[in-house]
Amino acid sequence: MSHFWSESVHKLNPYVPGEQPKQQNLTKLNTNENPYGPSPKVLDILHHEAGNDLRLYPDPNCDELKSCIAEYYNINNDQVFVGNGSDEVLAHTFQGLLKHNKPLLFPDITYSFYPVYCGLYDIHHQTIPLNAEFELNIADYNQPNGGIIFPNPNAPTGVGLSLQKVEALLKQNTDSVVVIDEAYIDFGGESAVALINRYPNLLVIQTLSKSRSLAGLRVGFAMGHPDLISGLERVKNSFNSYPLGRLAIKGGVAAIQDDEYFDTTRNKIINTRTLLSQNLATLGFEILPSQANFIFVKHPGYDALTLSQELRKESIIVRHFNHSRINQYLRISIGSEPECAQLRDVLQSIVG
Ligand SMILES: *Cc1c(COP(=O)(O)O)cnc(C)c1O
């Protein structure tokens, strides 16, 4: 606390990211990073770009990256917005599209940054409980609102919502913006990008942090009707003209263009997810069906926080959330096969 702070800063309740330990050789299964590293083509271009041109500002409009995304999804450039990680895209979306007189709706169990942005931008919100299976019931969202946002697949549960249900929600909710945060969509979900031409109130947000293994480069983007995009551009150009550096723009383009590497690595992660789920089920864990690069698990005989502490003693970090409805669960990121085998062995020695 400091009396130098603006009054609003006293009231903030900042997001707490998963631990990024300084200590090396930990098995890090706590922040949903990709175990395989970026495409070699991305690394090549970054070496090439790390030169004298860094004295120059980047393109404030990131046209090259927008064109690349537009081409990939077969949409127009004016349907694409890019930002410094999807967290920044989300922040501009909350401020620019989701602050209205009626409450913003999102699930009770969801990405814990959403209530933080509501606090930052003073947005009135209401949480809607997921059902007992942690599924989102679209009928619960059929009420007056100033916007709707949720991740698909959801975080931290990994549970997905079918494209058919996303479309039913859009049919039922035409007067406010519906934001689908598709941070994990490439690991088995169905993207709603295909719907943006038919629903002018739909905004789809994606990131290169997870399936493209570029969490450290900070590239996120949104796709939707040009009116939504130009609203986001107004906010962005009132905040930071150059959110993406020259390296982020070039690296992002190279990542999106390397389909082969993308397919190989995401398929490996999906296969490892299946294997790890089977192995943990054998040990008595209950595992929610996951379409993401993590699984959400609990063991009826062991306290989740205690389990996470036991794993930590064996140099494995997983994520535990201190929220009453999910405090018996652990969120485990899908690592490489050897990392997941190590996790299985350690869990076996604890619960086996
Ligand atoms: C990881 C994550 C993000 C943020 O991704 P960045 O692009 O790295 O900022 C956004 N939404 C959800 C649900 C996430 O899990």
C-alpha cells in the first residue's frame, strides 16, 4: 500500500500467474506450455531478424501477420486484430466490447483473469455455475446481459463445448458480444471462426502461446466482424501503437505457416494426453474429458494440495487452484512423454 497510488489501484485484485521457477531441471507441468519448443523455421527467422533493423519501430498495424492469419482462416484482413499475447487482446476486448449497463456473463469455473479485467475496467459481471460435470449449459445464458465470454475448451477443466452448441448460443444471444477464448482449440475442439461471417456479434480469440509453442514471444489475435475489430483498434491505438515487436511479427508469421511442425507436435500432445489419462485412471484418479493440452484430475483418497506438495518435493510442479469448488483438483499440463511417465511413476509411489 502506498499513498502515491491512484485510488483505483488500491482496489485492484491482480491475476496470479502459475509459478515460473528460477530453479532449472524441474518438470514444469503447471502453466500449459508446449513441451516441444517452437518450429525450427521460427527460430531461423528470429536469428535472421535480430539485426540492425531493430532500431526501427515495427509496423504498428502488423499487416504481414494479419494477412497471414486471414489467409490461414480464409477471412479478410479487416476481420483480424493482433495483440501482445491473447491476454492483451482480452484486456482490450473487456474494455472496448464488454463494458455495458447489463452484467457480463461467464462461468463460475473459468480463466481466472476474467474477473481481474472486470475489476480493472469496472465491469459489472455475473458468474453462471457449470453443471456437476463441469459442462456449460447454454440455456443458463438466456438472460439479459452486456456480453458473454468463456474459453472453449474451458480452463482449467479442459471440457469443450460443441460447435453446434456455440451456434445455438449465438442464435439465442444476438444483442451483445459473445467472445470465445480459443486458447486451447487446436488440441481437439471445434473452432467457431467458421461462424464469424454469419454472426456479427461473435469474437473468437486465439493465441500462439500453446499449440504454437510461443508463450515467450507474446502473440495473440482476435477474429470477428470488421466493426468489432475496429472497436479493438480504437482501444489499442489509445493504449500502445506497437504492441508487437518486429521479432513477434516475423516469428508469428513463420509459426502459422509451418503446418507440418504444428500437426506433428499437437498430435504428439494429444496422444500423450490419452496415455497419461489412462495411466492416472489406473491409479484411481478421476479425470475430466479434456480437449486441451492439460488434464484436470482428482483422487478420491488424497487431498489435492497435499498431492501437489508431494510432487513438488520430487521436482514436479502442477497447478492447484484455491477455489472451493475445485480445490480437490489438480491441473496437469501435458508434457513430453518422458515427463508424463515420470509424473505417473511419482504418483504411483504416492497413491499406489
Ligand atoms: C493461456 C491462456 C490465455 C493467454 O494466453 P497468452 O496469449 O499467452 O496471453 C488466454 N486465455 C486462456 C483461457 C488461457 O489459458
